[in-house]
Amino acid sequence: MNKVLLFLSLCILVSLNLSAQQSKISVPSQLSFIENKGQLRLSGIHQEDILYYTQSPEFNIYIAKGKIFYSFSKKNKIDRNVSDKEMPSENCSTEYYTVELALQNLNPSVSIISENRSSLVSNYFLPQCKQGISVTSYEKVIMQNVYKGIDWVLYFNNENGNRNFKYDFILHPDADAGEIKIKCSSSSSISLGRNGGLRIETPFGNINDGKPVSQYQESKLNINSSFTLSDNVIGFSLGAYDHSLTAVIDPTVLWSTYFGYNGDEHGRAIYVDDNGYIYAAGFTNSSNFPSTLGYSSPIHDAFDGWIMKLTPGFQPVWITYIGGSLADVVRCVETDSAGNVFAAMETRSGDIPTFNAYQPIKNDTDDFYILKLNPSGYPIWGSFYGGDSL
């Protein structure tokens, strides 16, 4: 018991004396497709139709069967300047504007595969996944046979020092590009530009698809192509080409936003072990999901704690998220000689998952939650600690 009190006291002192630079440590932006196994939530509800998502500085992208959702966001009463000793405000909320691009007349037997798996593992321990889930991310998602002989490929590439989201349609021999029909829902306006590009406008930002570049997959010879647009349904028109060969339609996705990133992430602790591995911790709200297409009324933000392990070369190894329905902030993190991780979190949530708990129920408005993770970032034990007597 005395060791626990000493650990919590040290955590409080460390938290109050973090340097300004340390407090800027944050979860790395994951410009890849993160699989959704239950960590996404809206008021704690699992968004089962979302298969993958990515969090970019411009907007968030959510992938469902035959669909892409672009979600812009606007923060209200954001606590960017919250001090190290304060909890994030429960009055912080986010407004969203979400645009859906959905393939019309989608083949019901479409199959979805992912490729180029990332080495980073993310662990989530939240009210809707109390036993914990581990998720990974991928560079590419392929929806095979969205139409007869046509695949939809979503991926990231690096061009001119930037990491970009792209999508291609692969037309296998004898496929018909005229079958591709993409319904755009909930945009303020959609139009074709003079340069052959496509512009989708929303109150929170714009999405611009450059003129499609189409070519044979093997020879890379160009094929004349253009967008078509009718009643908010996007299609493609291809010039004469050899249908016995595979062709690729490749629009270029560009964007601009007015408000910026959905995730609000803060660092609150850092520790380096004897082997040079780095452990950082703090809080984030990046698991939230917009409620409706178009404009979404402000959604109350639930802040979860996070703990991340990085190599001595600053490459993420794993990241573990743990929290409940209110504000949770990891204040302190350390390790033992075996590589186990100890952390203390200040919390207002009463529904954080517990593991082999000394105190399974929160006793006061603000309480502590202490936990021990194994070297892979999974809890060995986790317990509330505190109350009126603390």
C-alpha cells in the first residue's frame, strides 16, 4: 500500500513539473488504414459497418463496404492550452461534416482484402471492448469485384515528400467502366471544373479530385478519360482502348480544410528505460466517430489515456489506449527491469475496464487508476485507487 501511495505521489510531482516540450508529445499521425474491431464509438456504440479508417491532418477517412466517408471537424471550447495539472474540459465537443461516396449497384459478393501490414500494434481497453482488442494497420485496401471485372483499390503513396490518400479502379479484361457509379451524399455542392477535375464543397472544407489519369496497367500508355456527373452521381468516360488488356483509372485526391484535425492529443509523461526504449503517455479523443451524414450537432468528447512504446530510433512499437466515457489522463509512466510498464491515470470515468483489481469501482468524482502492462502493452492488472480518503 505504501508503495502505491509513493508511486502516485511521484506521478503527481512529475506531472506538475513536466517541461513545455514534454507536454507536446503526442500520438503519431497514422496515415494508413487502421482496422476497426470495436474501438470506434459514437456515445459508446460500436460502429460495425466501418472496416478501416485513417486520421489525417486534413480530415478523417472511414472505409465501409463499397463506401468512403470523408469527415471534416470543428472543435468547440478546445483545451489546446490546458495546463499539465488540469483535466481536459468535459465541455469540449466536436462538430462534424461528413460526405459519403457510395458505389451504386454494388456487387453484393464483393470481397475485401488488405495488404502491406504495419509493424505498429494498437491495443484498446474501452467500455465497449473491456477485454481488450489489438488492431493493426495496412497500406492498402482492395475491394475485389465491386462490379464485374472491376476492383476498387484504396492506398497511400509518397509524392514530393507528402503522404497522400489515393484510389484506383482496376478494369480487368472485358470490364465496362460505364458501370462505375459513385453517389455523393451530403455535400453542399459538387461540380466539374474547367480543367476536368471534380470539386466537392462542404461548409468545413473541400475535396478536389484532379482530372483522372487512365492507362494500361502493363505498358503505362495513357487512355483518354474524364469524369461524368449527373444528379450527384460520379462516373467515368474512357476513350477507345483495347478491352483485352487491364486498364487503371487513377483520380488524384486533393483537399483543403477550414478547421483541421479531429484528434485532440496531448502528452503528459515520458520515460526512457535502461535500453533506450522510450515510453510516452497522455490523453486523446481520436476514437470518436461522427453521428450522421452532412452536418452533425456537437458530440461530447470522451478523452482516453494512451501509453506508447518507441524504439531508441523513435519508431513506434505499440500504443495502448485505455479509458471510459469521460476524461482520462495518464500522468506517469515507468518500467521495471523485465520491461513491464507501470502507469497512473487521473480519471472521471467510472466505466474503465479493470483487471485483477484492488478497487474495481471508482469512489469519487476524480480518482486515480493504476495499471501494469506486460512488455507487449497488455494489462496484467488495472485498478481504481483513491476516494474521499486519498
